[in-house]
Amino acid sequence: MPSMKEVLSHHVFGAVSAAADELGVDAYVVGGYVRDAILGRPCVDIDIVAIGKGIELAEAVAAKMGGLKVNVYKNFGTAQIVNDEYTIEFVGARKESYRNDSRKPVVEDGTLDDDQKRRDFTINALAIGLDKKNYGKLLDPFNGLKDMDEGIIRTPLDPDITYSDDPLRMMRAIRFASQLGFRIEEKSFESICRNKERIEIISKERIADELNKIILSDIPSIGFCLLFDSGLLHLIFPEMVALQGVDTVNGQSHKDNFYHTLQVLDNLSLKTRDLWLRWSAILHDIAKPATKRFDNKVGWTFHGHEDKGARMVPKIFADLKLPQNDKMKYVQKMVLLHLRPIVLAQETVTDSAVRRLLMEAGDDIDDLMLLCESDITTKDTRKMQKFLKNFQLVRQKLKEVEEKDHVRNWQPPISGEDIMKCFGISPSLQVGLIKDAIKEAVLEGAIPSTHEAAYQFMIDKGKEMGLTPVK
């Protein structure tokens, strides 16, 4: 464990200590910063508790640090200093009481002991003194250091009270377990299972924030398994729960698509920290329950699950209060195209098939390849090596075709206006047919993707359709 001198090495603490002494205020750094500093994890959010005068302390610290701006929230008794490197939150010590229908507490002034009791977990209830008489003194009333050393997530008080008061703490417990690789104490996890229905009073935005942090864990399957086992996942993301389970007909079973999805997510997480690409892994097979069929000749099939899955993405994002913007459209594209490289890897790779993939994936082709390679979850080493080798061939072919034909983010060399002007016609089915024919000719390699070649092709195609160019 680092020394308290190392934990308090940040220059902010000198300013807080000096300001606290001038104001005659007892001040402590608490919570996540202390936890992460002891664990050797980076942390840019610093929480300071003052025994009274939290806002005044913030203003005095800001003045000592060169007149930094202070954001004051009088209704909450808090203040905040933000710059490019860190965020410092100041609050007076407080105690809280809760109503049954809300996670917003009734707040009263309190002691440091009250403040530590209201913390969610023992590892977040550590405090280190910053005023002169307490400087560097670690206060650990709930054995948080021991729990950190043993890798345990535990509540300071009765977990039923902790989770019922603020049900978001159930998500936070699972998030910390996933991020830190800790285990949730048995009594605490049993309490999450009992109180899971209380999650319904939490806004979907707050739930999504915790879910995204779980997804960004090094091994996100840890968090998802805990969400599933506790029953929380059934309430916040039922479409994912529907993936779980195995059906057997005539002795033939399909794989459990829930645990397959988690394996794909973990595989991908070894290669990227991109949140939305990880969401693509979560949703790539989301429509398999809806498309599952048993065929006596071929066994289990999931025909069209990529198309139906892509159509499910907007509603899932809306239900989870995830962004309805280019992030959603990106995930939708990944889900729609996730089988395409796999099909290429299983067949003779033709230039036309590669052109189509490059045209549709555009600049996201590399992300798509990462997703598809992560989708290989076979335990058969020989099959695994074969698939990976085939994917390397696909990557090489993608590179060769792109260098030769430049079809990534392809734009038609001939527009609809060009066609109408050439033949003197109005918008019509014929215009669309000629545009589609030009696109197919480029994809099949019949003509290069240049204006000159496409223009001559347009003339020839129009004549076939009985159109005469305007002179």
C-alpha cells in the first residue's frame, strides 16, 4: 500500500490544507480518490468533505490556486472546481434519510462519522485528514482497507438499507466488482437479489451510465453475469436475457447465445476500448431468439437475425436512453453487416464481394473485422486457426481491392440529375434503374469507378431501355 504522503502528493491537497486551516475547518479527502490512489488506479475526481463551510472552503481553495472558477450549487450545499486535469467536489459533512419512492435524500448537516456511514461501500468510506491537526491521518471505520486487500465489495451498514435507500448502488456494486475484479460479499449480493425491483425508481439515464461503465471494464462479462444472476438484467435489459438458454430437438442443440455474446464481448474488449463497438458485440446476435427455427434437414437456424437485429437497435437504444444519433446508426450498421466477413472467410473471396463490403462498411470496415474476428468462439483449436487464417486472407483482399478500386465510402460517379439531363427525362423508375445498373457494373468490375466510364455505360444502358440522349 502506498504511504499517505504518496496518496496526498497531488498539489491540490496543499491548497486545501492551507485554506482549511485559515477557515478553521476540518477537511478530508474521501471516497473514490482515496480508494483508487491506494489501488494504484488513475483518478481525476477528488471529493473533499468539510465539517461545515464546504462552499466557503471551495472558494478559498480556488483563490489559492490562481483564481479558478467555482461552480456553486447552494441547494445541495456543494461546490465544484473544474479544470482540464481534474475535478474537485466540495461538500459539507452530512447525514441523509430517504423516502421509499425516491433515491433523493433529505439532507442535514452531520459529522464525518455520519458522512462515512452514508457511503455506499466500505472501500469508498475511507477518509484522509487534510487540515493541519489531522493531515495524513487515515480514518477507516468500516475496515475498507481490509476489504480492498481481500477484494470484497461490502456495504458499511445493513445492505437492505443501503440498497433500498438508493437502488442505483446495486448497479454500482456490480460495476465496481466488474471494474476492480472484486467479489460482492454474499449478504450484500443476496440483498441485491431481494431489492432488485427497487431499480424501477432509478432514471434510465443513470442506469445506462452504470451499464456503460460495466461494458468498459477489462472483462465486462463479470458485470453482466452478476446482473443476470441478481435478476437486475431481466428488469433493465430483457432483450439480452432472452438470449440465454439452450433448446434441444432430435438430439440437436444450439449454443447458449447469452454466454456466446459475453465471450464475443470479452474477446473484443482485449482489442478495443471503443464503447459503441463493444455495444455492437452485445447486440450482434440480439435477434436470434426471434429468428430461431428448427429444420429437420439442417438443424437450428437463425436466418435473417442480422437484419432483424439491426431493426431492433433503435428501440433498444431508446428504451435504455442511449443516444439516438450517429452512435446508434454505427451500432446498427455493425449488427447488420457482422456476418458478411464471416461468409467471405468461408468462401472463395471474389473482388466483387469485397467491393460490396467496402462500399457498405466504409470507414468502419476495420471495426467490423475486429467484431467478426471476436465472434469466433469455437473451442476447437484447429477450427480457430483456420478461421483466423481465412480472416487474414479477407483483410489482405480488402487492402488490395481498396488500393485498386478506391470504393470505400463510394459515391456514384453519375448522379440522378446527370441521367435526367442526358436523356431529357423527369424523375422516374428509369432513372433509378440506370443508377442501380451503374452501381452493379462498378461492383462487378465491369467498369472502373470513373465519370467517363460510367457516363458511357449510362448511354448504352439508356439506349437498351429505349431512351435517346439529348444532343
